[in-house]
Amino acid sequence: MTDATIGLGTILAYGDDGSPETFTTLAEVTNITGPGMSRETPDATHMLSPDGYREFLGGLKDGGEVTVECNHLPNDASQDSSTGVLALFESGDRRNWRITFPTTPTVIWQFLAVVSAFEPSFPLDDKMGLSVTLKVSGKPAFL
């Protein structure tokens, strides 16, 4: 029997940078991808590298990006230009973000990020959508 679970109930929220910090849930999220972490691998190959194989080092790590798909709600406080992700995109402010998984016990991934992309879509025959990209700054914390 598998222990797998579906993503229903996963919550993405951003902090207000206050003390204590208050988190606002991003409204009507339909998909979260990431963070897509990676590591640079500097080439350390030299003239006497064994058997002519390239050698690499474990370089700097990158916290990657998180891509979020939502139902676009332009008047919702979590998405609007006054207090929502559009405001965060405009300001360029780094904020704490949390992904809370629907598991027992609760698992949370928290990271500092900048809203690096905000892309609404307005199809003729379907719901309005919103794609938001978060660029992770520093090391994500897996709580």
C-alpha cells in the first residue's frame, strides 16, 4: 500500500515582514512547482586528469524558483496591486514564503523570495489564470 497523497490542501502564503510575522494565503492556487534547487559544477579538469575524464567540483547552490498557478482574482487582496503579489512584484521586496503540505505531521518549506514574474491570462472560453514566479534567495528551510 502506498503512502502517497494528492496536493489538495497545500497552502502557499507570504509574510508581511512584521514582528511577529503574519502570513497571507495566496488565493485559489491550482498548482505549485518547485523550488527547483540546483548546484553549479565548476570544471576542475587538468592535463593529468585520470583516464582523460573531466573532473567537477560541487560549487555554489541556487535555491531555484517556485512557479505558482492560480485562478486570477484581480480584486483579491492576496493578488492585487495594493497588498498582493502584484504589489510585491512592483516593489521587488523579498518576503518569507511558506508552502504547507497537507500531511500529518505538518511539513512546511519556508524560503525568502522575490516575485520575479507576474503573468495573467484571459482566455475567451475559460477561467482567468495567473502564473507567478518566485526567485528563491538563500537556502530554503525544510521544517
